[in-house]
Amino acid sequence: MRITVLIVSDCPNAPVIEERIAHAAEGRGVEVELVEVADQEEAARLGMTGSPTVLIDGVDPFAVPGAPASLSCRLYRGADGRVEGAPSVVKLRRVLDAAGTSGDCECPPMDAAGRGGRGRLAPVAGGLRAVQQAVLRHFATTGDAPTVSELEIAADAHGRGAAEVLADLAAEDFLTLDDHGRIRAAYPFSAVPTNHRVRLASGIDVWSMCAVDALGIPDMLGSDAVITSADPITGESVTVTSTRGSMTWQPSTAVVYVGQRSCTGPAADVTCGALNFFTSHRTAHTWAEQHPDYTGNAVDQNHAEALGRSIFASLLTQPEPAGTSAHSQPLQG
């Protein structure tokens, strides 16, 4: 994939778009080229409708139908209605994801589980982290997803509405929403019953999206917990008891299959169906043979525990830096 940024000389938004593209394209292996356009004729030839114009493999994903070639400053409207001189990181990642679905692709192993190495901790800007952490704490204390109204205080501290922030979190795959804008899942939690139940030391039962998510919950909450699941092949129970950070598995032969079925899309769709507990390598292999649309492999207990810990342990231990909840803070994606 090649990203070309068309700018005019001394464009004040050139450093902004470069920085945002760097964040959005992290881990994707794309080529980025900055092209300075000198005159109107060249702008028309290259497809520039203002500075900066972003082209992905020669196509402007933000094109406005009928917009003329132009050397003037280009404006982009954000999800909150504000106008900026460059598309947000959220929007850039979205169009890069869409561009990456065309043609053949080779999926990095276990990539979707960790969002391409970017982790599950939402960025501070725009209230994303504040609302994400409010959602996770609500799940942990009640077992249920919060309503939009219950998140307004966290969002309002950043001058935004909760529904708006939730939409950004969903676009970045930190959570998923149903057709009515209600939270369906917020990794590692599911708002609906799944095959993976986690009973916390408080007595609260929560559902996790997958086996790896379940294994990450005790470390994320700093809580003892009992994870109960079932082998999809035999129906036999798999139990993992976490006590003071140490996990005991029953049966002792249990493993976790880690796989995915495509290169892009929310983890709820591309990986969660494959991240399951199995009583043994044999049943995991049987399941894999029955589901050729997934690629992956069975991992041992230590590997599975480490994966869950690496993805989720820091989600509630990294608060917002001081001074980031001002209403005037711009959304950077």
C-alpha cells in the first residue's frame, strides 16, 4: 500500500497529517510520500482538492464529489462536527483498514488479538480512554454493560457526548455496538452470555469475549477469579482458577487455540470465534480441521496466560495524564 500526501509549500497542516498517518499506519508496512504541488495544472493532474490531500494507492478516500482542483487549505470535518486541517487518526485507520481488504493479504499470526501491536488501551485524546475505563469498571462491578447515559459524566469532562465517544471507540475496535448504539462488547467483556464465564472474587459473574480475554481479566482487575468454559468438541468443562496471580488449570492437559479468519475487521468477528479452551491438543486439532476458514494453532497454558496478561493487564492501571480532561482538548484519534 502506498500513501501519497499532496501539499502546497509551507502548508501548516503538513506536519499534522504526517504525524497522524504515522500513528494510523503503524505496523502496516506502508510507503508514505510527501509531494509538493506547485500550480493549479499539477493539482488537477494529481487529483488535489486542497492541501493536504491524502491518496491511498492513487485514490482519495475523503474525496467530495464535484470538488475542484485547488491549492487552498483543505478542511476535514471530524466525528464531533469540528473542522480540522487534517483527517483524524481514527478516520485514517478506518480508510487504511478498508484499503487493506482488497486483494490477497497475509495475516500476521495472532495479529487481531493485540490490534496489530497497538494493544487494547484506548488513546487519551477525545475522552476515549476515560470512557473506555468507565465502561470496563462498570462491567467489573455490575456484570453488565453501562448505558449511554451512565457514561455522560466521563465524556462530558472532555466536552463530548457519550454516544459520540462510543462511536469512536467502536470505530477503533475497543468495543462493539449494536444497531441501537448500545454496548455489545468491550474487550475483554461481553454484554451477552458466551462460552466463557468468569466469576470474580466479589461474587460478580462476567462473560468474556474469548478464552484469551478471560485469562486477561484477573490481571486487569487485580482480582482472584474462576474461569469456566467448555471444549467445543467434547463439551467437557475447562476450569482455570486464578489465585493471587497464579493460575491452575483443570484438566491439566487443557490448551487454548489462537487463530483468526481474516486480516481486517473487528476482533469480535475475525478472532473471537477461534480463541477457545480445549481439553487437549487433540481436540483443538480436531476443531481446527473442522474450521478451515480459521488459521492458527493451539498454544500451551503459559503462552495463553502471557497473551491475556500482555493485552489486558494495563487497561485500568494507566489513567489519563494530568490536565487531559479540559473541554478544549482536540480529538487526535
